[in-house]
Amino acid sequence: MIHLTIDGKNLAVPAANTVLEAARSAGIAIPTLCHDERLAPYGGCRLCLVEIDGMAKPVTSCTTPVREGMVVRTVSERLYRLRRTIVELLLSDHPNDCMTCIGNGDCTLQELAYSYGLRENRFHGARREHHRVDANPFITREQNKCVLCGLCVRVCEEVQGVSAIGFADRGFETKIVPPFGEDLNCEFCGQCVAVCPTGALSARLWAGKPRTGGITSTRTVCTFCGCGCNLTLKCKANEVFRVDSEPTTHNRGWLCVKGRFGYDFINSPERLRTPLIRRSKGGPLEAVDWPEALQHIAARVTRFKAEHGPDAFAGLSSARCTNEENYLFQKLLRAAIGTNNVDHCARY
Amino acid sequence: MNEEIVVNVCMGTGGIAAGGEQVMAAFRREFAEAGISGARVGENCRLHKVGCRGFCARDVLVDVAVGGQASTYQYIQAEMVPRLVREHVLGGRPVAEWLVGEDYHTFHDNQCKRILGDLGRIDPEDIDEYLAADGYQAAEKALTTLSPAEVIEIIKESGLRGRGGGGFPTGVKWQFCAAAGDGQRYIICNADEGDPGAFMDRSIIEGNPHAVLEGMIIGAYAIGATLGYVYIRAEYPLAVERLRCALRQAEERGYLGENLFGGQFALRIKVKLGAGAFVCGEETALIASIEGERGMPRAKPPFPAQQGLWGKPTVINNVETLANVPPIIRHGAAWYAAVGSGKSKGTKVIALTGKIRNTGLIEIPMGMPLKDIIYKIGGGIEGDRLFKAVQTGGPSGGCIPQQHIDLAVDYENLAAVGSMMGSGGMVVLDESDCMVNIAKFFLQFTQAESCGKCVPCRIGTKRLLEILTRITEGQGREGDIELLQSLAEDVRDSSLCGLGMSAPNPVLSTLRYFRHEYEAHIKQRKCPAKVCNHLLTFFIRPDSCVGCTMCARACSVKAISGESKQPHHIDQKLCIRCGSCFDVCKFNAVLKE
Amino acid sequence: MTNSVAEIADNKALLVIGSNTTENHPIIALRMKEAVARGARLIVADPRRIPLTGFASLWLRHKPGTDAVLLNAMMHVILDEGLADRDFIARRTEGFEAFAPSLASFTPEFAEEITAVPAALIREAARVYATAGNAGIYYAMGITQHVMGTYNVQAVANLALLTGNVGRRAAGVNPLRGQNNVQGACDMGCLPNVLPGYQRVDDGKARRRFEKAWGRPLPNKPGLTATEMTAAMLDGRLKGLYIFGENPALSDPNSNHSRKAFANLDFLVVQDIFMTETAQLADVVLPGASFAEKEGTFTSSERRVQRVRQAIEPPGQARSDLWIIDQLWRRLSEDEGYGDPPQAERIFTEVAALWPGIAGMSYRRLEEDGLQWPCPAEDHPGTDYLFKEDFNRPGGRALFSAVPFVSSGELPDRDYPLLLTTGRELFHYHTGTMTRRSAGLNAAAPEAFVELSELDADILGISDGEMVAVSSRRGAIRLKARVGAMVPRGVVFIPFHYREAAANLLTNDAMDPTCKIMEAKVCAVRITKG
């Protein structure tokens, strides 16, 4: 363990910690825009600057390893001024259209602007232009809202191993693009969308959907494969309109294209909405109410059992459905009908 | 008659650009025709290409030595060669009117040439000439008689500091690296010289590449690296070519490879070409570039000496630093430290340019007064205008005004007056230079070269540039000076790498010494140096105008009227102050106020 | 999986065989990439140039259906070069003496002939795997959906046992579960031979426990497997079938055959959320709920039981599946059921009482990040990797079983000269019931295709993007050709998501004699233009 002092607090932290990690573990908040604990430290946004005794200039706490006896200050007049200038500079090259921005209410830049009380901006000048080229079905890019935190580039490289995007150009015109500035053509895992701190990256599926207010969040599990990723379903008015995943769970918040963007089948108009019965072989399926459908099944099963014995009936359960449903299904077959003819699709 | 004939032709990039190859060919032709080679003087005639001796403004420079009697010619072109051969080589009478003048000697005699000394003497493509000049003796001495720790100790004692800009003690850097990790280490030669107007590293590699390689061998031995890289920009084709040639020769002779000097030590050196991004001179960005990533800096600590290339301890030394290493090992730390001042030992190579008579590459002892550089070596200000300032350290440096003309040039003193040594650029400015415009010029460069990674550098320098631009365009506002000052400080204090931290220096130093010029632009809407066109009025002095119509034809908005052979007139309402009329007038009839 | 997904990152070597992990288990694949980034060596054995080959140190491009030969040859090398973990074999296994000679004939040179993988590569793979320290094997349907699927799995297990790579952190045998709750469906006893918690129906003691808990007698004879059901439907033994949340009319190999079987039934009930190909054949269709509309638990590949929570109501008259099954339970058992609406938690508590493996779990404990079974007690933290001390056999030792060379049920011949293998692609899931109704996913992957090598395409005169007919002895489909480097010469690949060009019309329903899995991964086809 390493002993250090942050804002007068004496701490003992693991040697592998950065100053930022040490501070956060002690409940000391330091603002960041480009940091994600799941990715390698970057040091680009400069918001997490701290002062360390013996160092001439402020250093970024996200990249600085702790050292024995370090004395760190996370709050000072100078640091406040530097951080405020950084946010002000970012806002000077930002559309500031929060009213209509898809990222409203879910935007780190917006929160920073608010917390530093930046109503006015000392800097006026050129802003980057963005010409939209997205025709892909999943991800919308508004690059004039991009703060170049590099999270998307890094997650794509470090986590997804795809490197579909990278930095291009220099200076003020630096931007993040796929090769040759074309549309995205990648796995569309949406990890980049999940880590984007502003409205620069969003999902097409969210466009025009609720942003704040009256939204429920339900934590559940993805249904698309055996990875068992955690999902948070954002819903309003009986509609799932967005899927997120918490970074603190075993899948660390990472999802694939199906888990993140494949949920719209839930709201499909093709969903079955009523029980259907085919009254005679070759006849049509007709809508009926539940009592009739259930009674019909119960009567038929009872008759089979009487005429042919319980083993003339079988059940195929579902690897998509819950444990409880599967349990009750096999119990129904075994205990109520009396057959072990129960299986599911494990083999397909 | 069996006199030795030696002809040296400057074949650095400057010499070649001035026609060095043609001069060389002309000598060869003339010699052949005159039957000099072989027939008359046999082995004793050498036609010899040499590197840049620093005075490129006088190229093509040619030394002709007959029988030990050497003369140096300047501005030589191919068509002048027959006469040189005829009169001097064959006739033994130097061509007096083509010889260099007194200023050539004052330019050289006031320098202290430890690094550049061999540049104008040896053929950079011939390892034997380097060997004849005691080449690779230092490496042999280090590898066969000294332990790595002893080498480090000598370098530490010598006081050698990084010549790339940082000025960090080289021996200490080596020591850190040698102590870090327990496996692979790397040594990198940073030849990504990017400052506008700087060409010391290029000249050294073009003129004496083996010295750099020898420095790398000694450094690699000291830190325990078995692989070295020279990171050099692709825009230096001649330097790259000579470097590769030197590598090939050194490998052939066994100075690189396995079992160097009969011992266990092995070293390979690779050349890695950079694409010309200024930021790749920053060592962490350079590392990223070698690794195949976009050249973007990483935060320090950890320093490259702890975690560098591929995460392994890495020493990155500048070309000039490495070139200093062999003489230190050969002559000892005390010899080296005998020159210099305070904490700055040895010499510094400087690219001297600007409004000065003698421009070129010079090597001065640390601690030489600024005044001596400008007036002795540099020969004073061009056109006898008034000295205003000297900008040192390239785009990251600052401007030093008249009041500090006696400053002894070393790391500490330059920093104390708000500038820096940097890689050694020195631009002399006179009264015709606008300091706001100078600051804008350097900001334009750094803004365009910012890698975009950190916010203060990417957006902050842009906003600084925009404020400077509006000041020079007459749109300056009350409060702009304070805003510049405040933003420049914030960019300096919060940027990720040296580029961003030092980018505001031109602004801060000009604000410090030339605040009145800013005020004149903003408050009086005047550019005192008459540089910022938007703040000037152009008019034609009737008594000087001969009516040649050049100005009227150059004017893109047809603001100039007048009959041929009659004085012309500028309509101020139409004039957009582009300055074209001023530039084209051959009679100094266009004035700006 | 014997191990947890998070442990993958700590593997020093990984053998991925029969699993296109990046497309089928993308998030598990992230950990594999992380392991590679940390310096692990990845061996990919796959006939296709799957994306993971781009991260691999070694790519063994074996012919489909030759997995066991490849694995046996690796073991041959390991024994030959003295790389086996003799200590582990002595302490934790039995049957080695009988097993070892079975490898003698599987020289790398022999394997090269069968698998087309160069012998030197097999040797290197064997060394990498055996000497890594912590090595994990990852496989999926590419190993199991063969007539010798059981042998393949045994070969995988043998390899791990031989090198002591099981029963430790970041070293194990890891089948990757294709569907979100295959693990749970098995755990819950939706298998014809076992009750919940893998308690055999023919084990009287176990059965009596359930009879007591459920208050009624239970049948003691194992029932029919899904594949056997098809035959029973065709020969009339089986008259009624209740299919819950499955679409076998599209997913069964030789699905024409299954459709005939369904048509032969007197009574078919299908419970689903969409009018699937199977539901269209039903006598009664019951509208169930999607995962977002229900409470319960899923069990992931790594045995992690996690809470599924209801976010919205099902549409129209659709009901939670638990409600539907509970209603039928009440009607057929004349029991009282699990509340109205039925309480998933009550059922979970009932299971926990019957299966010691999850006795320590409760909804309260699952609240945060779930728990991995076995979790036998309230204060047990769950189990990240299995077999730390004992294997689940009498005596606690793992058994080596000799794996002979068995060839696939149907191999290319003069009439059907190409080998078809099937699988999934990233943008779709199984029969596409859900994903093909997702606008984005369907836009990204709108249509079926058959991958074939450039050489085969040249021979057949087929260009990229051209419509072709692919036929086997069982059926024919039309779809686009995708010509490229994904498959080697002689092999073609078709994803099975597309009802309009259903790959399973072509596949073979030859069965593994032990586990009754069908051979979806290998059959013979021919391709013609048009």
C-alpha cells in the first residue's frame, strides 16, 4: 500500500492506483471528460488536473501513478480557473443546442457547463462544421458536438479490437472518422455510443424518443445469447426505447449490436396479441379469448391422456425463456400430464 | 611537381541546392581534361564532397588547397570552375575576387566548433574519413575499457544536457533508464527536427552521420539497449540517404551488429521515417509514431526512461546530444565541461537567421553573450536598421528585447527572460518587424501542428490565434490583451505536452516586452512596424512616381488610377490594403503609414 | 462453462474450436481479445476465416467434422514430447492407462491427411496449449452438432485432463451456450431423463423427493428427446405436442422432415411472441411475452443466475408465459397454482428447495450481479470455477475416454461435391424471429448468402453477389453467392437465420447416437447457377 495525502486526507491505496483512483476511492470528486476506468488512462481533457507538491505544474490525476508521501490538492483557485477555461474553450466550439440535442440530460459537457456557471463565453471564433454522412442503420454522428475525448476510438481499439475509427487531421480541425471519412462500416456494437460523453454519438433508434422525465429504468438480462449481459431498459408509455448496460456488472457495460440495438422487435406490430385456435384441420386460425383457449387445450390433453396414455403427449420447452417458466413447464408435463417427454432446443 | 591537391565542395542540402552537384561535376570534368587525376599528380589529388560548414548563404562554398595552401571560395557556380582549375589548381594563383571575405572568417573564428568542426572537412559517405578523424575510438574505449556505469558517470560529470529543447541532464536520463525494468531497452535518436528555420540536426546527419551513430552505440551500451531507432523525417531525403549509407558501412565494419569490439555487446539500429508532424519531436508522440500509432503524446509520468517504446525503458536523445557523446568519451568530462557557463556546459549549435548579415549554422560556447552572436558572428543587423529583438527556441520560444542584449546564452538565462534554448533556433528581428505579427506567425504554426488530443492546445491556441489575428487586422478590442494573457497562461499551464505548454510563449514574451505594440494596434489602430496592412494607409508620393503603371496593374480592386508616365493616385475608399502596390513599386514611391 | 467469463482474460493460452465467438458470443470474445492483448496465445481451430483468426497466434484450418482427429493428434504430440501433466493425471483422473494407447495412431502426419492442417502446425499448437500454464478451451456447436459430437466433447475433455488444465482458475473446458437460457432450461429439468438439478428420473430416491414435494407420482422412464420426438410423431406414437418459445420448423436440421412430423400430429400447441413458421402449423397459438415483459431468472453460460425484470406490459391480450403455463397447470393438475399473477419468486424458492446446487440462492441475493451455481448455502458466495477439488463422478476423479476416428454422416461425393457447414452471423440470432423484426439488424444483414471460395466460384463460373441454387439430398434453396476467402476450397457456409433460404432444409438429420444431436454442421451439397 502507498500512503499519500489528498486534500488533507491521509490515504493508503494500492501501488497500482493513479491519483484519480485514489481520490475517487476516498470519495473525492475530480471532474473528468475523457476518463473511463475500463480503458487505459488518456490525459486528453485536462479537467482532472491536480497540484502535487514538488511538481512545478498541475498534472492530470488520471495518468499520474501514486507515490509514497505524495501531497495532492484537487481544489485550488488555479485549478478552478484552468478547469473552467477548458470547459469554456470546449463550449466555444460547440453548437450549444441542448434544447434539441439528443444528449440533453445525459451529457457530461452540459453538466460541466452548468457546474462552472458558464452563461457567457469569453471566446468566440470558428466552429467546426460537420457534414453528416451516416446512412448506416444504427449510429448517428454529430461531430460538431465531439469533444475529442477519444473514448470512442479507444473503446473500439482496446475493448472491441476493431479500430474502425481513428483521429484524422491536425490542430483545430482534428476529427474522428472511419478510414477516408466515410460512413461507419463496423460491427456496430455501439460501445462508442455508450461511452460518448456528449450528444456526438447517438443511436438512430433513440432519435425523437424521450430524453428525460417519466422514464423508467429496468435492469434485466439480454436475451440474445448465453453471455448473459446486463441490460437496462429505458421505457416510457409501455415502450422500450433505449437499452443501456451498467459498467459495474460482469459484462462491464459492453454489449453487442443485437443487445444494444436489436430490441425493437419488442414493439413490433407483428407481435401476437390474442390466443388463436384452429377449429378444424386445414381451417384458419381464429382469435379467441383466454378461457376458451386454455379450456380447449386442457380438454384435448385430458382426452389424449385417457385415450393414448400420457406418453402420447410431449412438450418442447424454450431456451429463451426463464428458469421459472422452464421449471413450471416440465412440472406441468411430468406432474400434471405424467410424461417425461420434455426437452428443449439445447441441441440446435 | 608533386603537390597535393584537395578540393572540398559543400554538398549539404544547401550546397546542393546552390548547385553543388554541378560544381562537383565541373571539377571532375576539368580535372579529367587537364589530366590531373592520375597522370600528373596521381594519388595526391582529391576531389572531395563535404557537409555543411554552416555558412549556406554563401554556397556553393569550395576549398581549394594546393600544396597545403588552402583558400576558400564563395558563391561558386559550375561555369566558374574552369577558371578556378586553370588559375588556382594549375596555375597556383588563387582567384582573388571569388575568395571569401573577412566576414567569412569572423563568422567562423568566433565560434567554438566541437560538433560542426568535421562537417566541412570529411566526406560523410566515407567511413574511412570518419575513422581518420578518430572516429569510433570513443565507442571502442567505452565498450572495451569502461563499464556502462562508468560511461554514465562520465556523461553526468561532463554536464551534457539534452540539446533538443528540454535541457535535461543526459547522464541522469541514461541512469534512470539503465535502472528501470529488467529486460529489453531501447535507444532512440530524435532526428525529427521540426522548428521552422532549424536545420542543425539535418546538417549534422548530412555532414557527419557516423558521429551520431557512435553516440548511439555508446548510449546503448550505457543503458543496455540492443536495438536503436533513428526517427527522422522523410522530408530530409539527403540526411536519410547518408544515414543509411553510414549504417551500412558501420555494419560492414562491425561497429554495429553482434560482438562489438570483440565483446558481448550487440546493437542494431533501424531508421524510422516520420511524416513530418511537428509534434512527433515530442518524445512520447515520437514513440507512438514508431509504434505505428498516430503521433499523439502521452502523459508523463511515467517517463519514457521508465516506460517508453513498446512499454519498455527507452532513452530518446536528440541528434546534437548524441554527437556530443563521442568527444566527451574521447577527451573526458573535464575537457568538455571546461567550455560553458553555470549549469550549461559545452557548446550549442544554433541556426542563426533573420535580419542579420551572416545567416547560417553556428556553434557557440555556452554562455556567449547574445550581443557577440549577433554582432560578431552574425555581423550585425542587415541594412543598418535598429535591432529590436531576438526570437530564440523556435515556435515554442520567446522574444528577447534590446535590454537583454548582454545576456549570456545558456539554458537558465534564456528561461529567466521568458524564452528558451529549444533546439537552438535564433531569429533576429529589427525595427521593421511587428511583434504582434511575429507572435501570430508562430501561433499559426503551433495551432496547425497541434495533434488535437488535449483541449487547451487544440482550441486554446486557435482562440489565441484568432485574437491575434483580429488585433493585426484592426479589429482588436478593449480587454483583448488581458484575455490573451489569461488564456495564454491557461494553455501553458494545462496542456498535455511540450507543444501546448510552450505554444503560448511567443505571445507571453511579446506581451511582456512589447505590450506597447499590442496597445498601439488596439487603441490607436496603428502598426508601429508598418507590417499589418489592415492598419496602414497606402499612398503614392507624386514626386517619386514615374508613372510606370506597375502598381495600377497589380491592384486587384482597381483602386489606383493615373495616366502612363504621370504620377498615380490611390483611392482610399477602394483600397483593401493588400500591399501589392508597395511590393511592386521599384521607385519607393508607394508609402505606408 | 467450468470457468467464468472474467477469467478468460487471465488465460495464457486459449484454444477456440468450433466457435465463431466474436459473432455468436461477442461479449465473451471481448475477454478473449483482452487475453491476447495481455500476451496470451490464441489458437483458433476453424475451417472459416472467422474474425477471431485475426487475433490468433495459430490458426488451424481443419476440415469440418475432423475436430476429434485434430484434438487427438495434439494429444499424441503432448504425450510424445512429455508435455502431459503426470501429477494431475495421477491425482485427479482415472482410465489413463487404457486411454493412452488409443492416441498412438493419431500422429500429426495422419491428422494432416484427415484434417488438412499441416503436421507442424498441430505440433506447435499442442506445445503452446500444453506449456502455457493456464490454458482454456472454448467451443460451441461446431464441436457438438456432429454425428460424433459426444466424441468431440470427450476429446476436448481429454485434452484438458491430459495437461491438467481444468479445476483451476482460468483453466478449463468451456462450452459457450448459444441461447440466453439453454443452461437454465437444462438446469430446470427440461430434459427427458432428468428432473431439475440433473436428478435422474430413474433414480428412485431423487424422484421420490420430487413426488413428495409436488404431491403426486412421477413417471420413472426417461422420455423422448426432441430429435426422437420427430420420429415418434411420424410413426404416430406421439399425438400431441406443446411447443413453448421455439421454432423447430426452421431450426431443425432437415426441417422438411420436421414439418412433415408436425403435420402428422393430432394436436399442436405453440406459445410464442410472433407467428413463427412453427406457429403457422399449430392448432392453438398462445401469445406469450418478450423478455422485457416478464419476471424471472436466466442462467448464463458461466452458470450465473440473474434476475430478469419486467419493464413493460405485454401487448394486447398477450400474457406472461408464466401466467399461461400456470393457468394450464391449474387446469390439468387441479392444483392451486402460484398466485394471480403467478409469482416467479415463489417458483424460484421452490426450485431452490429441490436442487441443492442453488439452495443458497434467493431473489434477494440475486439482486445485484446474480450468483454462479453451485451455491449450496445462504452464505456461499457462488462458484467461479468448477472441479476445484473433485469431479462430479463417483470417487471424484475425471475419466479419460478413448475417442475413435468417426467420419461425418454425409460427405461430399460426385453428385454433391461441396461440404456445407452452417452457423450464425453477428447481426442475427437463431431463426431470426426477433432480429429480423429489428429494423437496424435486418438492414445490416438483410438477406441470406452462401460463402464459397474463389476457386470453387471460378470452377462453377459464379461471381460474387450472383443468385445460386444450393441443393442437398433433402432440399434446395436459392440465395446469393458471397465469394471470398472466408471458406477454404470445397467448403461452403450458409447462415441459418433466413426463412426464405433456410439452411436447415439442406442439413442432415443424422444423429449422434449418445446425445441425439443432429449433424447440422456437415452435409454434402451442390451449387448451380441461378
